[in-house]
Amino acid sequence: MGHFNSWRRRAGLLAAGCWLLTAVFLLARPVPAKAALNIEIIGSGETQTPIAVVPFAGESALPQQVGRIVAADLQRSGLFKLVRTDGVSPLPHQLDEVKFPDWVARGAEALVIGTISPQADGRLNIQFRLLDPVRQTQLAGFSYTAAPAQLRYVAHRIADVIYQKLTGAPGVFSTRIAYVLKVGRRYALQVADADGYNARTVLASREPIISPAWSPDGARLAYVSFEHDRPVVYVQTLATGQRRALAAFKGNNSAPAWSPDGKQLAVVLTLSGHSQIYILNADGSGLRRLTHSQSIDTEPDWSPDGQTILFTSDRGGSPQIYRIPVAGGEAARLTFDGHYNVTPRYSPDGKSFTFIHRMDGQFHTAIQEIASGQLQILTQTPLDESPSFAPNGKMVLYATDVNGRGVLAAVSSDGRVNYRLTVQHGDVREPAWGPYLNNQ
Amino acid sequence: MKRILLSMLLTSLLAACATTGVKEDHKAAVTEAKSVAETSATGTPSAMMNPLTDPHNILSKRSIYYAFDKYDIKPEYRPIVVAHAKYLVAHAGADVTLQGNTDERGSREYNLALGQRRADGVKKMMVVLGVPAKQIETISFGEEKPKLTCHNASCWKENRRTDIVYKGER
């Protein structure tokens, strides 16, 4: 029952990290406690499992409603349909309080119950069970101990367990996203939970910030800042706020991409007189040139097995996607549909990549399977940019334009599930989906 | 006099390389080149106005515009590049920054590179025309600093450009 010893340590680290981050960025513009990004569900999956999530005992008195967060996560995934829990009285919180036929009658194929109780040390004990009302069995049950500030995180972890048990794939509800927010003439690189809550400003600037890239362990962000006279690549440690200029060579420095072991990055430099891809160590040493063309070569992305790099190149006369061995050598062209294919990002299993595909003058998010070359267009919005996969490979996060405003959106790999993350003020762009926090 | 003839010849040669709408451009270019050449031949600035900001002088034209995803300089803009190249040759102390821009469509990184190619293309032409490379700096803003922000073709075409900015301006 529960892995909460290692979980407690992680929660402690997270709390310490959050405190440190807050201390370091006291001068940054404060971000409100509610959602920085608002979710709007546009589409759901082909089949949805009906699930009832009963409010947890003791949660109504708390600042965060664990049951509601779990339900919202599952609904947003597009794979679950929420079964109403009102009208069942009394609501069950313990296993022996559950009347399974009540829930079968409501069409529920899964049921979630739980309790939250305060401990003497001020922390909370959160327990939940995932039940199959048809077979009248328990599918999962865990217990967590957490500070009240960690309630949202616990709820997301619970939703991840439920998602994994019922779909077979790991959940990504407890992951984070990075993005750039532009309000007026101010830019802020922010990190938020995958549901848009708990946004924290990582860098505030009066000049553009682009291309945030998560280190594989989620501890650092590389990004491009225009704060000096030319674009420079920085690497910043999230817990401390400390950063270093990784690439500040003469000319442009941009498009950072991490190797899967976190020890190297690919970047784009104009040292040769053209935008070309280089590789260097995370400490800035060992610079070597990877591409050797007189064209635009940019947007590198490492394969999960660390062997190849996808990139965008116009060496053939129009921007297309190519693949090159990390060790160097011949680049092979991968995209042949249309005249504009950019921003390739490998799927976590390395078998396909998402990218932006221009068709009939519109820029759509697409996925191409590498072995077959088969292309699938996922969106109908005409100004998509910057796609990236969730770490479970099920969703693609991208930036788009809705009614003249920059918003983020996520779409499932079959194009059916779709939701948007919007801001009240300003435009949001350049999203990057972060890794699992505990390297599942 | 020789210099005027030479610049006329150069201009007409360049104009002859173009394929469409050559005649009017050629005439205008020759007239403009002549007025610029006369100024530098006499060695004193033309009465009252700085040629770089005189609206009647081609040197006040500072932007080269491009088709989508292209960085080649269209014939109609070559006279502007030629005029500024001449000015820079004649004024060794003048420095310019060429700022490359793109419209918002496509990826920011690709557009950063495209903006750089646009600026570099103008520099290349100026160097061919005799401008010392050290007088020219090139930078790219990609799609990050658009002149116009509406989301349709009328704004997009204004943003696909390279700007010629002299040191001390803006």
C-alpha cells in the first residue's frame, strides 16, 4: 500500500524547490494562485470509459478539492466520461460503504473513492481506491502523506494511477509544461502544471524568449533569449534560478535540444555564415559541427535512443525534415508531402515524429510514422507552431492562434481529443511538454 | 563625369539582369543614381537635406521586401541596395546594420534563420558592389518584431523585409 517513503522525500524536495524558486524570484511579477491557463475542452476520444469520482471525505474544507482535480484530469484526457455522483446518499468513502449495484445502475465502469485526514504534524493523509463496480473488485489503492501545498500534485498522481490502470498507458497529469507568455512588450518564460495551474515565471524579459527545452531529468530548461544584441542560448536550473550562457558565439545562437542522457545539446549557430547545427557538452565544451551545408539547417531534435537527430533544412529548395546520425554523415530526407515541413519532434518511442505541415496555405500539426512515411494531419487550425509530445506519446502540445490570440492546445495522436489552454491577457506560445518527474 | 557614366553603366547592367518591369525601374534608377553620384562627386551635401532621410532621395528607402519563404532580392528592390552600397562606399565612416525579418507563419527558429539569410543576402550584394564588409552588420529578428500584427496577408507582406539602419539611427 503506497510507495510513500520515496514519495515523501520527493514531496519534500519539491516543496524546498518551490520555496527556493519563490525566494529567488520575489522580484518577478507575481502570478495568481488560480489557473494561469484556462482549459477549454474541444473534442474527446472515440470511446470513453464511464467513471464516477466521488468527492473525497474531508476535502470540502481544504483549499484544493482532490476529487474534482482527479475528475478534471480524467475528463481532459478525452478517454473518460464522468458519471454524476450527486443523488447517491450517503456518498461512500470507505470500501465497506460502497453499494456496487448503485454505480452499475448509473453506468459507471469504474469508481473512485477516497479520504483525506489531517495528521498531528499538520500534513494530510490522502487515501484512494479505484474500484470495478461490475466485478466488485479493487483495481488500485494508494496512500499518500503530503503538505497541504502539495494537494494538487497528489491529485494528479492519483489521476495518473487511475489512467494507467484503465488505459494501460502511463498518465501525464503530474507533468509540467513550459511556455512563453507575452503581455504587451513583456515576455515571461513560465513553467506550469500540465493543467495550467501553479505557473511560475522562470525568466522575465523585455526582449523575446523562444525555444524552451527541458533537460531529460526535468531539472533544467534551455532557452533562447534576445536580451543582448544577438540571440544566446541559456541553461537555467529550475530549483535555484541560476543560469549559464551555454552558447554565446558570434552571430546567432538558438534551437537548443538535449541528448537523452542530458550530457550534450545540439544548437544552431551562424559561425560558418549559415545557420548550421552543432553539438556541444552541457558544460559548454567540446563544440563540433554536425551539418555541413550552405543552407538553413535548424530545429535539431535527438532521438530517444540517442543515435540520430531530426532537423529542418531547406537544402532541397524548401524547408523539409531530415535525419542525420549523431556521429555525423549523410542526412536523409523524411518528408516529401508539400513544400513546407518544419519543427520535427520525435515521439517517446522514436517511431514517429510530430511536425508542422503546410497544406493549402495553412499550417497544421501533423504526425508522420518513420517506417511507413505515413502522414496524419491532426488539426484544422491554420497557424500552428511548436509541437511536442507528452512523455507518454498520447498527446501533442502545440501553439496556435484563435481569434487573433496566441493560445496553447493539445491533441491526441489520432486527432480526436483536443483541448485548449488560454490566458486572460496576452499571448502564449512556444510550449514544451516536460518529462516525467520520476523517470517512469 | 567618368564616375557618373560608370555608375549609370553599372545600374543599367544590373537592371538588364532583371526580367520584368525593367524599363521604368531602369529610368528611375538611373535618375536616382545620377543625383546620388552628383552629390558625392561635388563633395558637399545637397542643399539642406541629409540624403539618407530626404524623401526625394532613394536613400530614404530602407526596406527590401520578399515573397513568402524567399530571401532573393527582387529586381524592383535592387536599386535601393545599389544606392546604399554607393553611399557606403563613398562614406567610409558610415556603418549599417541590416535587420532581417519574416512574417509570423511557420516556426520561430526557421524564421530566425530565414531573417538572417535575408539580411545576409543584402550584405552579399553590397559587398559585391564594393562595400567593405566591416561597414555592414547583419542581424535577424525572425518573426519576433513584426511591423504589423494583423493575421493576414496585408500585414504579412509588410513583415517580410530587410531594413537598412545606419549607425546612430533608431
